[in-house]
Amino acid sequence: MRAFLPESRLHFIRYVHQAPAGATLLLWGTQKAPAGHPVIRVEDGFLRSIGLGADLVAPLSYCFDHSGLYYDASQPSDLEQILATHDFDAPLLDRARALRAQIVTLGLTKYNVGQGNWQRPARPADRTSPANAPASTASAMPPPISVILVPGQVESDASIALGSAATRSNLNLLRQVRERHPDAYIVYKPHPDVRAGLRQAGAQETKVQQFCDEVVEDVSMHQLLTQVDQVHVMTSAAGFEALLRNIPVTCYGSPFYAGWGLTTDRQPIPRRQRKLSLDALVAAALILYPRYIHPRQQRLCSPEAAVSALHAQRHGSDDYHLPIWRKAFRLLLRQVVGVR
């Protein structure tokens, strides 16, 4: 944390009453803010690490927010204020465009986990042409189907409680997507924390196959996004990652990237009226809002340098492997949260 705030004197305390008078408090997430102190709320950035935070993998980006939380749609955050008011000039937009191209070309996402590959179906199985079908029959085949990705979330996360008033379960999300797209091929990807056994699965999540065609697990989000036509989310960061790749996104909650004219929004956000370009969204969320540190040098760096470092970690000598102590931690945490 000190590497992210080199301009500040940072002290770690066990109890709030130990804070000196006038000190600013850094609070993680939605912790209750005590009276009498300025508060800055801290959350992971949108390009975080090679590996999961629940596995105690250190982040290379944090967001420090003086106003609220970027996933709390009940009030403006610093990120929302940037999106609503900042003058995105041409040099900044050019930089954002290049940064987005760098991220997509390198195939990076927030956590960069998953090893397998997945290929979209050409058409529903019951419409597949027999191997010996004549050419005239093959030419009459229907066009390829629409493939929709529905990313699962940890249902106990504050991002759902604070940012998705109407849809709060993965099963309910899938049900709505199926109702609106009865002929689509719907792919459900469980949240990586749930798949790793580090967080509880959602309510009745064992029933998701009633509303989807396939459950895909050990596949990287980037690779999966290259195969789908649409992404439907509650508040998942996967929606932002889809936008980076110019994939249409439908939001059933109010994530930070909804309400700016870039997504189809099922939940209105009256406070957000400005229409933004994708480059402006990238500039705010990846350049102006977070702070980054270089994982080797442990000092502040640019988002471009952080992206290069993530790529090097994944493909070079720093490639992420879960060490023995983290594997033991996983086993312990599974017992604590009741996951088998």
C-alpha cells in the first residue's frame, strides 16, 4: 500500500480510535466510516493481477476514491464524476485508444486466469448437417446462431447489493436472458472465486443449466470474449472487458460503465445523462482513476507500463503459479466458507 501512496505518511492501526486527530482514513470497500475523519475508500483497479485476490495475489492497481465506491450506484463516486464532467481532450483520447488496443492485443483482463479454450457452436446441435448431406441441403442451413455470454458473480458481493436493485442472483439473470433471447446459445461462466472454491456459489446456482446451453469454467475471459456476440451482466467487470473489445453489453444492474450510451441498460440511471465515447470511458477508468505500481520495481508507473508488466508476468519468468502456501490457504478457506 505504501508504494501506491509515496506522497503520504501511512500508518496501519487496529482500531479507529487509534487514528490521530485530523488523520485521513483509508477504508477498504464498504466498511463503516467513523465520524470526525476524512475518508478515502480503496478498491482494486480494473487491471489487477495474474491470479485472484481471494488467493492473496497482490494487486498492481488500486482505486482511491474520496466520494464513494465505483460500484455503489446510490451515490456518485470519483469515477462517476470524472465520467460526467471531465474534458476528454484529443491527446487523452488517443492515449486511451492506444491503451485499449494494447490490452486487447495482449489478451489481458482483470484477473487473467483460465487455461482452456472454447469454440462457439456453428449452429444448434439439432440443426447440424449430416456428414453426407448434399450441397443443396447444406446451403439451406440456417445462419449461425447468436452466442451470449453471461458471467456469474459472487452474489454476496457489495457490487450487487449496491448496484443491482432488481436482479441479484445469477439464476435470475440467466432466466431473464433466456426469456429475452429464446433462440440464442447462452454460455454461463461461473465467477473464478466460486470455481476456485474460495467463495460460495449463488442461490440455486446448481440449476443454471435450466436456462443456459453450456457452463464454461477453466477458460480465460479474453479467449471466451473472442467467441461471443453479446455479454449480459448484472454489474460484472466482464461487461467492461467486453466493451474494450467492441462487444455489445446489456446491463441488468448499474455498473460504472452503464448509463453513458455505450450499453443497453435494463435499470435506468437518471443521474448519468452524458453520452461518452468508448475512448472516454477507457481514459477515465484506466488512466485517470486508478493508480498502478510496477510489480518488480514496487513504485508508481503508468497504465501502459502496468499492462506490459502484467503481460511479462503471464508469459515470462514471473508467470503466475499458485505456490504451496496459497494452495493450503485455499483448503482452509474452503472449510471456513463451507465450500467443498
